[in-house]
Amino acid sequence: MLSFIQTPPFDISLSFLVASIFIIWILSNSRNKKNLPPSPWKLPLIGNLHQLGPSLHQSLLDMAKKHGPLMLVHVGSVPLLVATSVEASQLILKTHDLVFCNRPHLKIPNKIFYGSKDIAFAPYGEHWRQVKSIAVLQLLSKTRVHSFRKVREEETANMLQEIGESYGSSVNLSELFVALTNNVVCRVALGKTYRGLKFKNLLARLMGLLGYLSIGNYIPLLSWIDRLSGIERKTNEVAKEFDDLLEGVIDEHIKRRETKVEGDDAAQDLVDILLDVQKESAGGFVVHKDTIKAVILDVFAAGTDTTSTNIEWAVSELVKHPRVMKKLQQEVTEIANGKSMVTEDDLSKMKYLKAVIKETLRFHIPVPLLVQRETTQDVNIMGYDIPAGTPVVINAWAIAREPSVWEEPNEFKPERFLNNPVDYRGLHYEFIPFGAGRRGCPGIEFAIAVNELAIANLVYKYDLALPNGNGAEELDMTEMSGISVRKKSPLLVVATPRF
């Protein structure tokens, strides 16, 4: 009877095993298969790096024209999601904002901002919420910005006086705009100006580094390129120089507080507020010294560089377009009505001024590729599956020049914003110079207040012309790329008093 019980032949067992594994693989693959966004053809190891030119926002737009408004660009081994349409930006910044609110770990910002303990590059979480809340409450809210009115007016008056002293010779407005914004930021954040710190050169180096794609971030095997190219050395140098400066600022505040006379009601600046929070550790939130330095550096980088850059582009466009300049001067002159200087009370009436600033923000977006985000979980947008941990870039520059949205998008026309509800505060996704959602820039009120007062007074007090009798068409508008896009050559003008 036992002779009827036989072991299955080996070949049958092997066939069954192979078939089982194949079925399991098919089922598993079908469950895990994702409908990823389209991607340009890529090379082994480097991905699409060879297709990225010095003007990254332009390179990504060129790719998007071929591959669509949502695509994956492989930077080395890392797939980078690039959004280049109003619909895509709204889905990322509004509909799925919470999913896209994290920041990826980037080597250069992480080194410079003390392990990303600042506001802009900090990972989404309690630390970010706390430091952002402190900065907004004490420096960037509408109420606090209004309270700094006297500082803005005084520093604007100083700038106008310096321009007046240059009568008959050319003046470098680019340098004066940096000095203006730096002095305003210093006074409200640190309590006084720090003219001797030479922030301009240091900030320019910082912003250039922040716009650099670190090879080691995307191709670990080629990290040596960052060392060979000098990027790693430059990052360490900038980090060290800023750290020395910030250490001095904090030590000065600590000494001043130790010798403070009882009853002295001198206004507290941002450093004082952060030192108070550090001392109290309110709500269990501990503010380390590195956090204080990271937040101060954040305020300087955003408050000085992008704000001065926007003023520079606005005035450059006014010089290049005499018709626009004349129209703005007529409005400002009529509203100022013979006063020695435009005040902030006058600004709310200047509709064309606001249109000029909006058009400048559209035409020269301060940060053309909004600061990278990262998905916190798997998400589906526009029919595509986006895995958790995917870095995301929104090409705000390309969206602001989309022909289907903007009439004559490559022309500087402030009139497009007259009687137009589209604004820059993050509610209109065709126009997002400051981003939107949880990670949108919290410094909008601060930046616009400085912009409006400086530009209004400059065109009110002076006629501006290029040196050596050059015509407006000869003004060099070449861009220099970094995380922000600045004019490559400084704005040199001859300023003639109008009155």
C-alpha cells in the first residue's frame, strides 16, 4: 500500500516554486507600481545634471515645455519634482500643503544655518513653528512692521541725502539700496546699525552658495567634486565669518543686559526677545545659542538681499521705461503735494506705485525657484503618484510668465495690475513671489513697506539718467543667478533734483 505514496518529481516541485515566485512578484509589482510624472531622458549616475544650465529656472522651463507642468528631473540619483503651472502650484501649496510642507536636508544651508535651525530651511515641526512664531510676533507682523515706520523714514532720508551729495556725478544705487535695507534690518532686529560689518559682500557670497546645487547632496559618490571645486571651502568660510559676526552681536547684547539700569525702558530688539525666550524656556521650548544665530542670519539674508534686489530691479525698469517713470512721478508728485518727503501715510493712495512693485515682483521674482519642499507622505496629484520624501521645486518665475495666464508676459507693463485683484500674498497661484501656504515667506509686510517708501521718495526727489549720456535702451539688465536673481552689473545713475 505504501507503494502508492510517492514523492513529486523534483522538476515538478521546481516548476511550482518558480511559478509561485513569479505570481508573487507580479502581484507585488502591481501593488507597488506607481504612475510617476514624466521625466526627461537621463544619463547613468548624473541623471539630468548635464541639461541644467546656469539659469536653472530657465533650464527647467525648457524641459517643462517638452515634458509637462509636472515632471521628475533626476539630479544625480535624486528625482526632483518640478511644478510649472498654476494648477500644480495650487495643488502643492494649498490642496496638499501639509503633505508638501517639509524641507529636504541640504548640505550648504545645513552648514550655514547651524543644522537648519532657522525658519526658511528648518524641517517642518515644533521647532519651526516656535521660531517662526517668535519672528512674526516680534518683527514681521503688520502691527510690528507699522511700529518701525520711523526707522524706515529716517533711513530713506539718509539714502536721499547721500544721493543728493553726489550731484553732478554718477551714484551707485545698488550699493545704496543694500545699505538702506541692511540699516533698517539692523536697527529693528539688533537695535542699531552695523555699518562696519560689511554685510553686502558676505550676503552676496551667502546667496550665491544657497543657489548652488551641491553635487554631494545628489551623488554621494561624487562628493569630492564639492571639495575640488572649492564649494565646500567657501561654505565653511562663509559660515565661519557669519558665526564670528553673530557671536559678537549676541555678546554685545548680553553685556548690555547685564549692565542695564532698572527702569530703563529702551525698546527690545529681536535678539533681546530671543535671549528672553532662551532664559525662560517657556512652554518647554529651549532656544539654544545656535538657534538665535540661525534666526538672526535668516532675517538678514531675507530682509536685506531679496528686498534690496527688488528695489534695484524696480528702479532699473523705471529707468529703462521712461514712460512708466513719468507716470509714476506724476502720481507721487500729485499726492505728496509739495512736501519735503513722501510719508507712509501717502503710500496707500499710490495705486500706480503698487502696480509697479507688483509688476517688478512678477517680472523679476526674488527667488524664481521657491525654496525646496519635500513630501511627508505618498500623495497623488494631477493623476501622478508622488512618493514620500520627494524633493519639490516650484518654478514661480515660469508661472509668472505663462502666456496662457499673462498677456504679453515678457513685457514690463505695470498697467496689468491696475484694477486687478491678483495679489502677491499667496492667494493667487499664478503670482507667488513670496510662496504660499505654511512655508510661504512671513516677511511680506516688512519687505513691501521698505520697497514702497524707498521707490516713492527716490522718483519724487530725483530724475534719474544713465551716465555719459547713454540712452535707457543701453541699460544692462543681465541677471546673475543664485537662490535669488540679482543684476549682474550695479545700477549707476546720475540723479538730478526735481525741485
